Amino acid sequence: MKKILEYVWPLVGLAAVIASFYLLYGEFRGESVGEEVWADLRAISVSHWIAAGFCSLLAYAALAWYDRIALLHLGVKHISMTFISLCSFTTYALSHNIGASVFSGAVVRYRAYSTKGLTAGQVAVLVVLCSYTFGLGTVLLTGLLLTYQPSLLGRLSGMLPDMLTNEHTALIIGLSCLGAVALYVIGSLMHFKPIDLGKIHVMYPRPEVMIRQMFAAPLELIGAAGIIYFALPEGSSTPYIVVLGTFLLSFSAALVSHAPGGLGVFELIFIKAMPDVPRLKVLTALLVFRLLYLIIPLLFALVVVLLFERGRLAETLRGRADSES
């Protein structure tokens, strides 16, 4: 079954990309997209570029904290924060662009952490806990946003059935999300029994680990959404809370689609959910997001991978030379 899924998910992602680009083409047909987008990019002030760049750094710092928290759960303390940060940065920079982040992230992490003595089982638990941390942040922020401002879900009106986008349903969803987080917290505090996922044995994290998750998870999403917020036109009346809520909805849908980097899916939903901002200006902000959160980190990650593999190859060759001498 796993081998079948390895072929199915890329096909699902490709179909999502094609469908999304077709719908986006319909949205912008007849408009001079290139010229206006370049003009909007030049109109972003230097201070907003700096603020968006800081938000990207904040998001990746929080992602490095994901790995640190998972290693704390495993009781691993001998790995330096520098190595953890580089490993986490490379993992997410690659998986965000490739898609299927659980599988691609597991491969990169195993390749790196195995050099520090971690077993395949430990890396598997680390990957699962990092996914839990992201999921926790998404559920927690979704719950807080929909409970505080249930009208946010109405921005998906026309894309979802009316029954799901009215404020009463949104409030119920928000409270349900907060209830799920509360159960997770209680499970940690009360030391509930471990969860068995096939051969993987996942224990509820200790309270000190769980508390760190509660801060790290939302921080990454807040930073990522901040990139788009600062890239929107100056003087825009769209509050940050709306950008954050729209980001959560769009980013989650992009992940579910398995499209590489959420390409097309993320843009389509975000543009549809922001009718109060001109579409081309939203598209410009999303291009800035892709540049600072995906493309530039990917280029740096490729350099890190090349240097790492070069070092590993040199170690292997030295080992062979020593054994032959």
C-alpha cells in the first residue's frame, strides 16, 4: 500500500496544480499581469521588505524549535543547536518545495541525524512529533481565530457549502479545535497511554515538551503569514488577523492537495478569500511569500546539502584509505 501511495500522491498533487492554474488563468485572463505585478513589487517599501524578511527568519527559527522539542522528547541532548537549525532549515526548505513533507522530511532528517547516532526509529518519532507540533499550531490558531472572529470562515463562501461558512458553524468549529487542544494538554498532564501507529510507539509528550509546542507551533505560522501581510500594498485596510486566518485556510488546503509547494492551490484559495484587496496585489504578496519562504531558502538548502554530502564522501574515502593502509 505504501508503494502505491508513493505514486498516487504525486499524481494527486499534479492534478491539483493543473486544476488550480486553469482556474487562476480564468481569474486573470485579459489583464496585463506581468507589468502590474512588477510595478507592485517595486512599490513595496524597503522597511516592508525588511519586515517580511524578518518574518521569514522567525518562521524558520520556529521550525528549528520543532526539531529541538522533538529531540528533547527523545531525551537527546548531545546535538548542537547549530546542527539542529541547519538540519531543520534544510528539511523544511526542501519539503515545502517538493511536497509530501512527511516522507521527504523523513529522508533528509534520517540522512543527517543518523550521523549523530540516532536510529531509524528515533528519527521516525522525531518526524511524527514535528508533524504533531505543526498540526497543534494549526488547530490552536484556527480555534482561537474562529472563536474570536467566526466571520473569517465566510471568506470561503462559494468555495464551501453555506452550511460550513456561516458564523454559527465557524464558532462550533473554533470551539471544537480548542477542545481538541485541551484534550492534548490533558493527555500530557495526566500521562495518558501511548498511541500506536503501526510499528511506531508515540507517547504523549511530557508537560515541559507540550508547553514548548504550544508556543513554537503558532509562532511559525504567525511568522509565515507576516510575510504576506507586509507585502500587501501600504495603506491596505486588511487587518493582520484576516491575513493570518486566510493563510491558515490556504496553507492547510495546499498541504492536503499534495501539490509541490502548494503551487497554484495556495494562490487560488488565498486570492478568492481576499476579495477586499485587488487580485493582482494579492498575487504580488504571494510571490513575495514564495520568494522569501520557499525559493531563497531552497537555494540555501541545496548548498547545505551539497556541502554535507561532500563532507560525508570525504569521510568515507578517508575511512577506506585508512583500512587499506
